[in-house]
Amino acid sequence: MANNYLQFSFDCFDKLTPEEKIWLDVRLDDRWWEDNQPMGEDSRQFDAEIKDGHLWVYAEESGLVDNVMWLLREFIVTFRPKEAVIFTWAYTCSSMRVDEFGGGGCLVTKNETVIFHPDSLAQQYLDQGRCEPHVYNHATAIEVMGDAVHE
């Protein structure tokens, strides 16, 4: 059986103030998350540490991006309305399976949260006419590779 993972690791919010650290410490406590369930989840499903004056956010196995976006947005609205955070994540799998790998990215500001996925960005690029699609002919490619191997 294959295992799927959603992983990320990034830092943000340099030079945290004592007040910001207290706010983060409270919201990073598991009991706070269980009691308040801000995103309808009873656990964070990500890890975070205050390290060297900034916030380090990460997930080694199965992070929940929605919860991270919520925390970042609340922090930005409360303390740093002129800042934005961009972070990315990876979908991975312990076995080679079709469509089990990928990723995404997110931009969080005080006014909005925007999610980016590579396949939708590529489709947008095509839809805007910024390039011409090329059809990859799998059978031809195998023939050419096969001929090259036999030569």
C-alpha cells in the first residue's frame, strides 16, 4: 500500500516582537486548536516553531494547508497588514503512481488568500494564447527510442 504526503517547510515574519510571539505561542498550542477549531479541525496538522526571531512552519507527512493559511492570514491582519507570505507545498507518494505527485503554492495577504496549482497555471498560459500546445505522440516517441536502442 502506498502512502501519500503533503509536505512544506518555510519561514516568515522576521523580527517577531514579544507581543507577536505570545500571540503565536497561544495559537500554536494544541489545546487552543482543539478548543477553538478555527477551520473546523480539532488539530493544527502542521508544525511551527519560533526560531531565530522568525516563524518556521513545516509538515513532514500530512500537513493541512488550509490551517496554515488561516494562521498566516490572522497574523497578518492582526500585526502586519502590509506584509504578504508566499509558500509552496509538495504532494508526494511512497510508490510511483500516476497523478500522485504534484504541489501548489499560496499567497496570503490581509485581503485575500490565493492558491496556485501548477496544472491550472499551465492551462491559464495556454488559454491566454501565450504559447501553442504541442501534442506529445507517445507511440512515436517509443518507436524512436526503440530504434535508437536497436542501432
